[in-house]
Amino acid sequence: MFRTFLRLGAPLAWALHFLVLYGAEFLVCSRWGSQAYAAVVAGATLAALAVLVFVVRSTAAGTGFVDRVAFALGLMGLGGVLATTMPAFMIPMCVGTA
Amino acid sequence: MTGLQSMFAPMGPEAALIADLAAVLFVGAAVVLTIVVAALWFAMLGSSAARRGLAAERAVIVGGIVFPIVALAALLAYGLWVMRASVASPAASNAMRIEVTGEQWWWRVAYRDGDGRRIESANEIRIPVGRDVVLTLRSADVIHSFWVPSLAGKVDMIPGRVNTLKIVAKQPGVYRGQCAEYCGGAHALMALEVVALPEAEFASWLAAEGAQATDAAGETERQGRELFLAAGCGACHAIRGTRADGRIGPDLTRVGARRQIAAATLPATRENLARFIVDGQHLKPGNGMPPFRVFSAEELSAVVAYLASLK
Amino acid sequence: MRRILYTALGLAAVGSVGLLLFAWSGLYSVAASRGHWPMVEWVLEFGMENSVETHAPNVTPPRLDDPDLIRLGAGHFLFGCAECHGAPGTEVGLVVRGMLPPPPDLSRRVSAWTDQELFWIVKNGIKYTGMPAWPTLDRDDEVWALIAFLRALPSLDQAAYRALAYGDVPAEPQSGEGVAMSGGASRALGACARCHGAGDRPPLSALVPRLHGQPAEMLVEALRAFAAGERRSGIMEPLAAALSRRAAEEVATYYAGLAPLPPTSTVQAESIGRLAAEGDAAAEIPACISCHDRQALAIYPRLAAQSARYLENRLRVLWYAQPRTPTQSIMVPIARRLSEQQIRDLSAYFAGLPPEQR
Amino acid sequence: MTRAATATGEYPNDLPRPEGELERLEAAWELPKGWRIVTAVNNTVIGYFYIATAFGFFVLAGILALLMRTQLAVPDNTFLGQETYNQIFTMHGTVMMFLFAVPAVEAMGVLLLPQMLGARDLPFPRLGAFAFWAYLIGGLVFFCTLFVGLAPSGGWFMYPPLTSERFSPGVGADFWLLGIGFIEISAIAGAIEIIVGVLRTRAPGMTLDRMPIFAWTMLVFAGMVVFAFPAVILATILLELERAFDWPFFIAERGGDPLLWQHLFWFFGHPEVYIIFLPAAGMVSMIVPAMAQTSMVGHRLIVVALIATGFFSFGLWVHHMFTTGLPALSLGFFSAASMAVSVPSGLQVFAWIATIAAGRLRLTAASLFVLGFLFIFTLGGLTGVMVAMVPFDWQAHDTYFVVAHFHYVLVGGMVFPLLCAFYYWAPAFSRRPLSERMGKSAFWLIFIGFNVAFFPMHISGLIGMPRRVYSYPAGLGWDLPNLISTVGAFIVAAGILVVLADFLRNLRPTLTKSAGDVWKGGTLEWLENHTYGARSVPHVDSREPLWTHPRMSEDVKKGRYYLPGTMTGGRETIVTSPVEAVPQYLMRLPGPGWPHLIAAVFTAAFFLLLTVKAVALALACGGIVIAAMIAWMWSSDPASAGEADIGAGISLPTYVAGPTHPSWWAMVVVLLVAGALYLSYVFGYLYLWTVSPATWPTTPISMPSWPVTCLIVSGVALAAATRLLGSSRLLFALALACGIGALLVGLALDAWTQWQSGLRPSASGYAAMVYANAVLQAQIAGVVTAMGAFTLARLVAGRLDADRRVVFDNLALLWGYAIGEAALGLLLTHGFPRVAG
């Protein structure tokens, strides 16, 4: 079970991170404002990065096909999470959510 | 490559920013396409050294991963910057506010004059040059999309939602736009014109626009007005100053002054007015106005004369 | 397997050629005077009965004991059916007796059919018998009126029948000159007043419009549209077609000159009054009164004090109509925007409106 | 694996093979004769039908495109009327997406996968056949609505409120909703078959690492279908409920929201593009190495790219909604994800170029199509990056620029590879290869015509021409680009005609004497191909076994490898473990039959009759479907036939239960589908709350204590039944009946309580969502009940016991899921209003 998770962990972490950032924008912004939303973004991103780094580290040494694929997916996931987070730095938060 | 309705003829700041972005994108795309085609060429017909280089997994990683990531990250940053410039700058305090409501298949337009009184019009939006104009976009039925490429990108009009769009016209002129979201039947025939006027001209126009309809001048016009009222036109159309106060179709108080009719798809000539009254379902199938074949030829021209006199 | 197939195909081919030869020989007599061979008669009848049974629509009929429906049906029966089928107190005409098959006496035969079967026969007619189809296929409501009458027919005596079919119009001319100049009973057949009433008499049936005080132009246009087949009605089309242009204008002027009848109901709901007077912009329903009050064009009908049942029925007919006349072109799209509830409420509202108000 | 076949010459089975072995194998796999061929279930036969049907729909939808291009050739044209044009563009999009693209790639999977993986057939042949027939009949009827003017005209994206009862009265929209919803279900059935087929029926030794790229793409494809299609199925259910019963999911005045549809539709619609593209890319990844005679460079990178694409593509859906006025930052997230997804695609492009550089590309017709694909797809990808830039999209969205973009992506990315695949794989399934000469002329016509038709659309879009317009005025500069596009469209049509002519002249489908390995391909589909696949199932120890073992074809044909005959006398295939492909089980497969065909015909009839509101007839058809399905399933799950020796001393059981059995995997995939559907619903519920929280109740209704009790009882009964199966038949039956009864009672009680509280579904978006939950729960509970009854019948008939228990295992999975979903439903509909209120 844990191995299976490890193998698909990277894309799943990306998907969850993406969903949290997108979903929270409406919910958090309309109730608690942009500060709280910024905290959510930061927290979710750190958590996702932690998972991804863990996946990458624990599969880096593997030689089997599945491990190598999981490793590469981990790197892709890292790229994906960073790309997703980029707009949060550039676009003002909570604009147009009223 | 400019037309009446082209994103390559930017006349407003947002459209200009997007046109610049487009130029960067086109050049970039041309470069990348050239690289790919060249790589393909060398892969098939190049020297063996070139082919060995291309065949290495490293080439795949550099060309297929590293290069796209770098290029796309830069592009994304640029795109986000343009977006920020469009959405994050508040409208000026003297901004003009105009309500535009999409209906199947025309545009209801409402201005507010100095006293906050609502002045309704249709299918032709007049704006002052150089001033921020904030459009409040709504829909009365299905989803429409407001799009005047020379001024800005499009924004949808969605039932139950209110969207806004800020536009500024840099110079006087007529900018054509068109509904960009498929809205059923005559979607193709739902256009509009934005007429940008110098500030002073706009002010006097708005003052005139808010007044009551001009009175029927001659005998024919008077007869036309009576026919207009007796035939029930006023149940759907309003002409301020008469008992025609319908809210279903476009307000006709200044119909004679408009450049076009039928949502900017027909020049506002008397022939076209007459054709639309009698045969509107043929000119614009499915539109809400039934054909009024109840008039004799003279009666019809009297009605048209009256409408044309409403300037 | 294959042999059986070929044999069957061969037999079928021989059979059809044989039939064709027989028809070509002309030996078969089509004379109506001789009657059918018993075998042929049985086959035809058997086929007809089963055909009707199969085609009869699976619909629920309206209430057939509705007096308004029966009276409307009676009016048409006199004009369209009695000539061949006879009626209480009237024998079948001599000419008709030579038909093959002879038209049945309806007071005895209708009980053999279900409502739906009768409806189908009256609407579509029957091949090879002389029974015609309803003049238009668009007016099921009228066909049901006739069915209602047919259900009532077996229990009618001559007096009751006459009261239904003629109303206050005398069934026969009163003077010898009248008979000499216009030909017996036939003149009364086309009398508008049989159904629409006249003077201060309202129509016999609430399903028939009140013409009293309507603009003459509207009435002439309606008769023209009926005659031209643009406005569909199995009852009115043949009658209007028989009128000359002048006669139509005369009768229109006559009715236009009558005083409007008083309102038929007193129901006046506030909200529905607003719909009639202001319309509903969100639902794209224009105000009714902008075309139907006294200031409107004379080609538009006035609705105040009109019968509510007529208005309801008319709006429903318009809902399904293919617009052909200028006024239908305007009204059909509007009628289609009305809900069933609005149709009922608006009809009641106008029926209760005193004519002098609008 | 003691005696794995290697180059040293040791084989699993010895020669000569016993007398009559081949004859028995052939007899077991014999095809029905004459017109009874319609009862056939072999993947090859169904695959032919499937591809031919899909290509037929391609041609039909292409004709619609020509009609549209004729109309748009000149301004103010009156060739087609407004309503006709609107119907035609709606049908063109719908047919191309739902009746051509997805079925075509699924068909390629059905035809190629067993051959490529060394299986005798797919694991559920009748399910595959059912999916095909349902698609054929449903698709044909749907297309024919065009001829009677009943076709939908709301666009293939069917946005409400335009498609609501108010703005689209008439049955056109219902045909779309029920017809397409039903074809989606057929696509999901195919996807289940493909997932289990790829994971469990590979040849011994074909580990994931050695699995052909095409199989990888089909696996990702099927996985995406499983998660993407339920969203649109839910959307169609909701819209049909709104149209038929006035439940206001999308009506803004009553607390619905038109954008809910867009979210659900594009959550399916964007992955859909990759669902179509990935298998096509997989075909290219098979053809390029064969044509260049070298292994794929970056094989693993491509696998990673495929998986990454599968995931990233679910994060793009809002990029179809950039102009709807969503918050800017949200748009930014989706813009970023849209950029991220182009990395894996770029990676594949460079991997193909590298492979071409590594070998020597023979310039065959197939190669030309690959090159055309690379050019067109790259250009489409680049314009894709452009429209992923939010501000640029504000201008380009819903214009001809987008029309140009996605035709470059879809025609470039899918039609070119498909034509390429026809030219490449025809010799494996036809007596004659297709003509190279005609193929090349077709390529040049299609390639040139395509660019002539679609390149000018970039320009006409940017100079202001919106999509979906049936006419345009002169004088806006659109005249010339449109005329050129129309000319191009007819050139493409000429190219397609050449392809069709080539099919007529040279395509001679066969399962006995195919032209064979004319390209010297390295994968197993180039073994000699029969109704039963290859004579024996090879042991695979590399990615291109036919290159590693040049004599493999001969040896396979002689029967030297695994399973050279039939062990049980019927059809069978080897089931292997999902990662390492170790043989585990010899699965017996059903042969031809009528029930699945009857079930398909009447399922189609059921949906189509519902559309025209012939409810009684529809229900009658539904009854026939159930009867046919029972007849179909009754003969499944045969009792054990003992152990079977497939060679190399490997003895496989002929009966297994639990996770080893492929149907357990299929059921798990079904649960994933159901779960995805329900999660889409949960999203919809929460989404409507964010839009109009005012319609949510301030005083929630009473706690659902009785429904919860019922669910607990049901769960206990499930656990009891699982134990009792081995011991007491009577108690088992009792537990089963009570447990399922409790589930039904619980759900009914909950719905009844809501109704008693005065809540009516047409009142608000909230109310509609509450009852939509009941509808979804009832669906699952209905299936559980039917399966429960079936299980009891098997028990009574003596076809279910402690060992022969697959039927119950599958029921238990679904039953457990149903309890879980019901519990989640209670938590949502009762808990959420309390938390939010």
C-alpha cells in the first residue's frame, strides 16, 4: 500500500496541492481575507514540496523500472507544484472573489 | 492586417498589451517551430555526428524538458504580468459606468446621467475618448460574451452573475464588436458598435440622449406614430415621451440616430427598417419580434418615417 | 431453405401478374348500383373496422357531456353531416341513397365505436366510402365537439335536435316567397346566428366567439382568412368559402354595429390584470391590451367580455398553429410564451372586463 | 519461471506437438459463420467492426464539415439556413469527439492490445462486444436525428441555459444528453476491459518495463476515461433532470448556476483531448522505432511523460473558462498548469526526433504521416501555449483562432497518427498491405489541404471572426481567409477519398493469411495472427522480442512457447501478475453468443425511447436488457477444471477468487468510476453552496438516526455474509437479503424524511442537489439489489459455494462501496448544512 502510494505520490501531491490552492481561493478569501489565503498557499505548498522531496529521495537510489519512473514523476511533480505556485506571487490575492 | 474588428488594431491599453504579447508569442512560436523542423531535418538527413548528438537521451532532456521549462516559465511570468496590469489596476474615479445586458440577440445598453437617471439604448455604445469606462455585463437569458477586439479582450455575460470590463478608447472612432459565446439561433447576427467621441461631444450627446423623444414633425410622422401605438409596438418597445413603454425589445427613443439596426447587422436605412418590421424573421431568424404584415404600404412608410425621425 | 425462398418468390410474382391481368381485363364491375360480392363486402368491412381500431389515437378525450361542446358539434352536424347521415326528424336525401356503401344512420351506429375510434373516423374520413375527412387536420378540438354531439345524438328527438342545431334561427323560411327565392331549409344552414347569436342574443355555445361590436375590418379579415384556408377551422372554412366578398362585408358591418354583450364572469385578479396591462418583460410577454383595446388597429379583435372558454381555446389553438395570416404571425409567438395557467387566467380576466373599459 | 525461454534454445514446450492440438485450438476459437458473425466476440472481429464504424462516423462528420465550409466560403451565404447550420456544427463536434475520436482509439486498443501483449483475447470479450454494439446502434440513431431535424443545436459543449428546457424545447437536447451519456457508458465499459487487459493479460515475462508504449498509452487513456467521463455523465444526468423535472441545477434565479455545467463539462472535456491524443502518440511511438529500425530513445522518459500528462491534464479545465470572470488568481493557476502539461508533450516530440536520428527512417507512407503529424502537432501545441496565456486567450477565445488551434492538435495529433496506423498495421490484419503509392498521394493531399484549410483560420480568428457563426458580413477582411479555408477543406476531402479507395482496393481483412511483418517490427503483434492470436504465447524478455529473438515467429508458430493448445477445450488466456507478469491463472473466456448483442440493442433502445418519452416501451426494453444480461452472466464463472500445464513446468489453476481474479480488478475499476461520479456530485453540491449559500437551510432537518442504523445493519450483514458463505447456505442467504434490504430501507427512509420536511426538488439548487444524491444512491443500490438477486439465484442453483465465489466477491465489493457512498451522502446532506449554516 505504502509502495503504491510512493509510486503515484508525486502526481497525487501535485493534484491535491492544485485543488487546495484553487478551492481555497473562494472559500478562504470570502471569509477570512487574503492574509489567511496566503497562509493556506504557503502551507499547502510546503506540505506538497515535503511530500515530493520525500518521494524523490526515497526513489533516487532505486534501480527498478517502477522506482525510476516514480523518481522522474517526483521531479515532474516538483516542477508542477512550483509552476502552480508562481501565479500566487504575481497576481494579487482575493481579487474578484467578492 | 487590420479590420474593423481586429485584435491587431489596438485602440485601448488592454488591447495594446495583448497585441504586444501576441507579437512575442508569434515570434517565439516561429523560432520553436523552426528548431523542431530543423532538428527533424538533421535527424533524417544530417551528418552522422549531428545525428549521434540528436539521438542521445541528453538531447531529449535538453530539448524536451529543460528548454520548454525555461521558455514556458518566462512566458508564464510575462503573461501573468500582463494579466496583473489588466485586472489589478482600479478604474479612475471619474470613470463612466455603462450597463450592458446581453439578450437573444441584441444588447441592452443603459447609461446614467448626472442625476443618476437611467437612460436606455441598444446595440450602440457611445463612450468618451480617454476616460475609463467600466462596463457592467449581465445576461437576460443565455450566456453571451462581450467582445470589442480593438478595445479589450472578451468577457462573458452569464445569467445570475455580474462581470465588469474596463475599457478606454485612445482615439475617436467606431469599433465593431460581436457576441463571442454561442447563444443559439442568430448568434452570428449579434454585433454592436462602440462609438468613441471626444469628451465635449460626448457630454452634449449624453444630454440629448437623456431627453424625451423628438416630437413627430410632419403629418406622415404623426400618422406613423399613431400607427406605431395602435399596432401594439409599444408593448415591447419604449419611446420616451409617448405611451410606448415596453421593456421587451430595444428602446427606440433615438432609433433614427443609430448607425445600424438589428444589433449592428444592417445599416439603418428606411428600406432596412421597413424590411425588419415586415420580415424581421427572415433577416434574423428566431428573434423575438413577430413580423408585422398588418400595415399597408403607405402605413408602413409612415411608421418608418416616424422611426427615422427619432433622432 | 433456399428452395422455399425461391418458391415463395415465384408464387408471389405469378400472383401479382395474375392480379394485374385481372384488373386490365376490366371484368370487375365498379358499379355502385350492384352492391359488393358478399366476400368482398366482408373483407372491406373487416379491414375497415380493424384499420380504425389500429389507428385510433391513444388520447384522453375531453369531457364529452359538456353542453358547450355538444352545441358547437350540433351546429356543424347540421351543415356538414345531416345531408348524408340524416338527423332526428329528417330522412336521408334521395341522392344519397344511391351511395355504396349507404351512409349509416348515426344514432344507431355510433355506439359500436369508442370515442377515440369515432374521433379518428371523423377526423380522417374513410377510403372507398364517400366519408370525407375533416376539412382541416389542425383542429382536433372541433372534431371532439362533433364527437360530443354524436354521443348525445341517440337521445335526441326532433325538437331537441332543432333547438341545438338551429338555435333561434327558424329552421325553414316562413313564407312561400322565402321558399321560392332561397330554396327551402338550405338557407338556414349558413346562418351565422345559428352559432354566433345575433341582436342581443349571445352565441349558443361558450366555445363560439361573440362577434357583437367587434371591428368590421377584423371580421372581414377573419372570413377572408377562413375562406382562403389560412385560418384553420373545419367548421368555419366551408361556411366562409361560400360567402361572397360583399356578403362578408355586409355581415361584418352587421355584427360590428351590434352593442357589445355584457361580461360573462366577474373574476378579476389583480396580478393577472397587471400581466394583461403591462406584460412581463422577463418572460417576453407583451401587454395584451396594447393590441386588444379600443385604440388598437381595427384588424385586431377586442377581447373585453369575450367568452372565457373561447379565448382559452383560441390561445391553445394558436399555440400549435402554423402562423399564416398577418395577425396570426404576431400572436402565435406570443401565445407560445404563455403558460397554461396564464392562458386560463387571462381568458377569465378578459371575459370579466366590461367592454366599455377597454 | 524455472525454464524461461532464452536465446540458448530452451523452450517451455517440446516439439513435436501432439496430434490434433492445433485443430482443437482452432475449433475452440472458431468464428461464427455467415451473418452470425455479429455474435462473434473475438477482439479482432470486434476490433474491425469498431474501427470501421468509427471511421464511418469520421467520414460522416467530415461531410458535415464540408457543408459548413461551403456555407462559409463567401460572406452572407444562404446555402444553409441558420438552424440547419447550428445543428450541423453541433453534430460535427459531437460526432467527431464522441462517435469518432474516442471510439477510434478505443477500437485500436481492442484490435491491437491482445496481439501486442501476447494474449489470446481481452479478458471480457462479451463486454467489449456489448460496448461496440451499443455504440454502433446508439451512434447511428443519434446521427440520423439530423435528417429529421431533431438534432441538437446547442453546440457540442451544450452550455445551459441555452440547452435548458426554456431555451431549447424539443427533443434535440435530450437526444444529446441521453444518447451521448449512453455512449460514454459504452466507452467506460471499453476502458475497464482495457485496464484489466493491459495489467493482467500480458505475456509471461512482459514486465511493465518491457511493455510496449502503446499499451502504456492505452492504460493511461483508460485510467483517464475512468476519472474524466463520470464528470460529464453526472453533468448530463443533472441537465436531463433539470429538463425533464425542472430541478434547477443550472438556473440562476433558483440558486443554480450555469457555470456548474462548464466546470463539470470541462473537467471531462480537457482531459478528453489527451484521452484522444495519448493513444495516438502511443501508436507513433510504435511506428517510429519500426520505421527507423531502432529502439525508442528515452522509453522510460516517455512513460513518465504519459503518466504526467494523465495527471496534469486534469488541472486544465478552467482554461476553457478564462473569459467567464473567475478570480484572476484562479486563472493564473490554470494558466500555469496548462503550461506544465506542454512539457511532457514536448518531451515526446524530441524523443521521436531522437529515435529518427538514432536509426534510418524509411520514407514509407506511414513515415510521411508521422512527419506530417510532428509538424502539425508541434504547431498546434505552440498555439496551445498561446491560448494558455490568459490575456491572449481573452482575445482568441471562441474565435477561429481556437478552431485552428484545436484542429491542429486533434487532426494533427490524432487523425494523422490514425491514418499512419492504418498504413502501418494493415499488413497484420489484411491479406494485402495498403498501397504505398496511394498512401503517399493521400498524405500530400491531406497534409497540404489541412494546412490550406486551417492555417488561415488563425488569421481570420485574430481579425475578429467568432466561432459558431453561420454567416458573416462582407468587408471585415474575413472573406479571403474563409474562401481559402474552404478550398483546403475540399483538398482534405480528396485525400480522404484516396484513403477510402485504397481501403476498397487493398484492404482484405483476414484472420488466417495476413500479409505479415512487412516492416520488420519488433513487437508481438507481428507474430502470425489467428482467431486465437498467436499459436503459443511467447516468453518476453525485452522490449522488442522479435528483434531480440529473430526465430521467435517460427517458434511461436510451431507451438514451442506457452499454452500451445487449449487445456480445457475452450477459449482461454493466461492471466499474469500486474507488474512482473508472472503467470497466475488460466482464465477461460466465453465464445460467441446472442445475449450480449440483445442486451446492447435493447439498452440503446431503452435510452432512445426514453428520449422521445415513450416510457412504457422503454421500460419493456429495460426488462429485456435485464433478462439478456442474466442470460449472459449465468454462464460466466464456470467451476474449476483443475490445474492446467501451460509449459515450462508451470501449472496454473483454472479457478481463482479474490484479487487474483481479473473480474475483481474490473469491479475495483467500476468502483473508481462510481467514486469519481460521486465525487463530481460532491463538488457540484459544494460548488452550488459557494454560489448561492442563501438557498441552504438555516434549520437543518432532524438527524438521520434511522438511516444510519440501517447502514450499520447492512454493514454487519455484509461482514456476516462474507463469513457465512462457507458454512450455512440458509444463513448466508438471510444475511444477504436482510443486508441489502436494510440498505434500500435506509436510503428510502432518508429520501422520505427530506420529502416529509416539505423540501421539493424544483424549489432551489440546494433542494435539487439533495434529491440528486438520492438519485445517485438509488442507482448504486439498484445495481446491488440486482446483483444480490443474481447471487441468490446462483446459490440456489448450486453455482455458488465457499470456493466458487467470484460472483459474491464482486457483489461484496460493490455492496461495501454502496454503504460507504450512502454514508458519505448522509454526511454531506445532513452534516454540511449544520457546519455551514
